Amino acid sequence: MESLFLFVFCAATAGLLIDSVTALHRFERLSDEEFNIFVDGLLIVSHTKTSPFILVGNSDYSYTSKYGNFKVTDILQEKVRLSHFTVVKRASGVTSLTLSSCDLQVTLEIFDRDGLTYIDVTSVPKDINRLWFRLTSTGSDEHVYGGGEQFSYLDLNGRHFPLWLGEQGVGRNKSYWVTQTADQDVPASGGDYYSTYWAQPTFVSSRKYFAHFTSTWNGQLDFRNELFHEIEIWGGPDAKVFPGSLIIGRADNFPDISTKLTGLLGRQPLLPGWLHNGVILGVQGGTEMMLGYLEQAQKEGIKVAGIWIQDWVGRIRTTFGRRLFWNWEWDPKQYPNLDKEIIRLKEEEDIRLFAYISANLNIEGNMFVEAKIGGYLVRDISGDTYLVDYGEFVCGIVDLTNPDAFAWYKGKIRTNLIDFGFDGWMADFGEYLPPDAVFFNGVSGEELHNQWPVLWARANREAIEDAGRLGDIVFWMRAGFSGSQNFTVMAWAGDQLVDFSTADGLASVIPATLSLGMSGYGLNHFDIGGYTSLYAVTRTEELLIRYADIAAFTPMMRTHEGNRPSENWQYYSSVYSMKMLGRATEIYILLKNYTRGVLEEVTTLGYPAQRPLFYHYEDDSQSYDDSMKYQYLLGKDLLVAPVYLSSSETNNRWSVYLPPDDWVYLWDGTDHSGGGEVVTVDAPVGVTPAFYRKLSTHAQFFRDLTGELMKTLATANMMCTP
């Protein structure tokens, strides 16, 4: 808001103003008050007196939180335009740029390295806690993607997105009664369109460049102005890094942008082949029940790659639902003979077991006591162990900035999970870190908050590497930030509401995956059936099966019982559900040979496995439309259009947009030549509309697959819904 700005204009200080030209970036002076910065020929910065490149200021702010739901109160005090500039080109090719307003001055160094342009902020005024960058916008015809994992919008243009991790919220829509009820129960717990476990100061423009900011502080990506994109970075005099660097990467197409971005941030290792042996069943209840669920699933034809038993540590009960005892070691009372069964299942049946862990320790457990004695826990400002309420149970947090604590906890992962025999686990949480906590390395909790899941991912990754099991063990995380790309093996979309709502239900996992992919992280999956059941919202059989239908066209299939298993429909609640899950799993397995090639591109080229339509159809304006956020390409050659509404709304028919190309309907082989149109197909439960490129190098594979799918469809038609 312009009225809040503090404008200070002083006489311009005379300086040396010259054009700076290097291989990538070019500084162009237009006048004593205006300049442009180009990267690889593309205009990135257009500085004027009234709309400068850099602004600085101050704000009074505070945080309150409960159960990972953060409420930030922020009152802007001043926002100063740094309108005047001096620039010097060094012989090394570095452009030194100083922007100022009276006694306020910011110094930048602009240089090129490894095909990217870096804008390093080398000095800022004392006693400021805000800095804003403005990058050129072309208005409503520009599309912006990324920002981490965004569940409501794929195109970020026209909206703002805070850069602060937290619970995603329940409902995530302020007009939805579920969100309103949640907010009444716990402030901010309903979430909003921008609430996310994985925020990231990275975006990709349809003008074919990415911008990445190295700050880990709170801030905001603001795309509401027609003339510029404004990126706000918080910080202050006590910050270890403030505001960090801006890195720009240019390319001629989106795949090449992904390659450059992931070359900077990191790529995921190739997932193990055994993952495509079948579905990972999420069940609980002890050894006998686990084996019973497995036998039942196999009897009904479900091919099982593994069993995920998150309650391997024992259980507690809260008003939210059934929770785990956060003491990360095997509970032989809950799972007797698990140490033997975990070996037998893998050796005799090729079925792997999976666990659950976080970096938080219940104060009632022996691991908490050991960590406290060792000085391995995060502290509060008084020097005592910082205790956090995770929902009717209290935990300490392992201080991953302490090298001894990091090594100790990594050792626990190695001993209690890997050496015990688990082939993977959910590495949960990472977004709750209190901003007022005190850490071994001296960095504030506010500065570490966003970086915390990266440290947590690194601990898990290094434990696997130390065991020589990278590429064999799979762990998955919901929380992330810049750098998670280099450590996290697999992401998952978190705790969706068990309904068909678009902001927090089934539909939301699609833009979440696509935005994460555009942010440089290429692998994501979700809880089949969703997770959160509150306020009498419970999972239906149709929702569960629709989730499974979509999961067949993703890199990983895994079920979850949810937070209230007894109140919600499970895959084992009926023979029909088991048959349909088995059928979806069969489709997932049939796609293996194609999907493996897609996964190799994630590892070698940095392409996301699931891609927005515009990724490969950049000249098609309709592919950029935000309504396309619920369709995706699995690799280059397979278009998937998930059914995300109930049959009562769709009448089992579904409309799909086909970009300009020759397409073939995967389910019956019908040609759709030319594309650039919307087609409507039958989409009963059990059918996710999918089309393949007729000229694909995998066309014969898809033709053979169509024959197999027609057999599964005939089988599905013979099943009777209860």
C-alpha cells in the first residue's frame, strides 16, 4: 500500500555510471534515475525512481502458534525506495551496484557462474528488518509457477504467498464451514490458500526464467502488481544471512529451466525397482493384525510391495484420534516377533516393511531422557529444554545443528530402523519449529524455521548413505524448503481432508505436485484416501477408490488408515474396495516400464515426473489456463486427467482438455487427432481418463497396455458395488 511507504528523496550522489556487459548479464543505464538488467537477453529488472529494484524498511511483527499453526502479526512501519544508484564494472566481469536513499544504502555484486546470474547483497543498512526485490512483470499475460508446494493455485500470478512453513490447515478455504470451524477451535488451524508444509522462495516465469532466493527467513512472494513481482525478505541485524542472494537462470524451454534449477538445488536418486512390485499398505494394530491384513489383501489379488506400520513404536490416544508414542524404537509388546517377521517377509515373499519417525521425542520415552542427558535437545531462552505440545502430548526436539546430536540421532535411525530391517519410513514433521527456540549453532529459531526440514532430511539421507543403501531405501517427507531437493528421496502431500473439496481434498494433491515440480522437486505422492477426518467429515468408499485410481498414474502407491481409522472407510472395509485397489495396483505395475523411464529423467535431467501441460506445450495458451491445474503429463507422453469430484456431480462423465497433438485414449484406443480441444469421456469409478501421444516412441507399449486395461475394465464391470 503506497500510503504506508516512507519516501525519502535526496540529491543524487554523483557516481560512475557505465554499462556492464558479460556473457549472461547486462547492465543498461537509461538515465541517472533508470536502469535495466538483462539476463541472457531477457529483461529481468527495470529500475525507475518511483519503482526501484530494491526497497528497505522495518516492520513490527510477532508469532503465535499452536499445533504447528502459525499466526503472524505484521505491522509495516516504513518502506523506503532506494532510487539512486552508482555502478562500476570490474575487470573480473563483476558488476558492483549501489542503491541508496540519503543514509540508507544497499550494495550488490552481480556476476555469472555456471550458466546462472547471481545478485549477491553484500551490505545492507543497520537496523532494518525488511528488504524487497522488484523484478519486471509483463502483467496478466505472464504466468508464474513454483513457490514450493501450493495446493490451491498452480499459476501464482495475481496473488501473494508467504514464505513460512506450517501445518497446511483443515479445509484451507475461509469460505468453507470446515475451515471456519477449525479456526474457531484453534486460531489459524483452518489454513488458507497459501498454507503449506513446503514453501520455497523460488518461482518460474512463463517468460522462461527462474528466480531463486537463498534466504531462509520468513518473507513473501507477491505477484499482485501488473508491473513487477515483489519478493519480500525478512531478517535483521542479528541474522546470520540477510538477505542472501538472488539467482536467475534462463533457458529457451521449461525442461531446460528444470535442468538448470535442479542443477542448483539438487536432484533425487532413482527410486528402487521394487517400488513397482505393488502397493504399500498402511495398516496398524500389531504383528498378528499386520499379517492378517496382508493375507487378506493377497487373497483378493492385491499385489503388495510393502507394509507400512507407523505404530511400530506403540500408540497413545488423543481427542484428534489415534496417535503414536514418539519414542523411536521397536515396541515388542505392540509388535511381538517383528524382528523375525521383517526378515521372513522380505526373504520369502519379497515384501518390505516401513516405519515412521520424526525428530521429536515424547518426554515419557527413554530416548528423550537419553537426549536430555547428552545435551542433544533444543533449548528455550532460559536454557531449559524447549518442550512443544504436539496435540495432548509433549516433546523435546533433537537439535540437529549440534554435530554430536546430529550424529547421535543419525545413529538411532541406522540402528533402530535400517539395521532392524525397515526398507523405508515416513520422516514426518519439520514445520513446527518454534521461532523463539535456541540452538547450538547460535542461529535463531526464526532463521532456522524454514531450513529445519532440510536438516531433518539430511539426517535421514546420511543415515541411508552411511549404510550403503541409497537407491534402495525410500523415506518420504511432507515438509521441505530450498535444499530438500538434495536430500529428500520422496515427498508426500501431507494430511488432506477426506472429502472431494478442491482446496484440501482429493483435487489439491494435483496442483501441489505440479507446483513442487516447478520448484525443482520431482517426486511426490499422497495418502490413498486422504488423512484428516474431523467434524463428522469421513472417508467414503468412492473417495478411497478415486484416490487409488489416480495413484496408479504416479511414482508411488501407499494407503493410509487416517487419523480415525474406525470411523472411516478402509480399503479392507469391503471385498469390492479390495478388488478395486488391486485393479489400480495392477495398472500401476503395468505402467512400470514407462514410469521407470520417467523416473530416470527426474534423476538425470531434473524434470519432474508429473508435469503441467504447458511444460511440453509452451505455445498453447490454453495449457497455461489455471483450470488446467488438475490435469498433468506423466512424463512427456501420457496425459492424465483425474476425476476429483464425486459421481453425484459428474454422472460418471469427465471433460478433458487435449493440447495440440495427436492423442489416443488409453482405455479403448480411440484416436483424437489434432488436439487443442475438450473431449468428454466415460469415467466411472475405477477409470482415470488418460491419453497417450500417438507419435510417442512408447506408442507400441501403450497400445499393448490398452489391451490389458480393457481386460481390467471388463473385470471391474463384473464387480458388484455393495
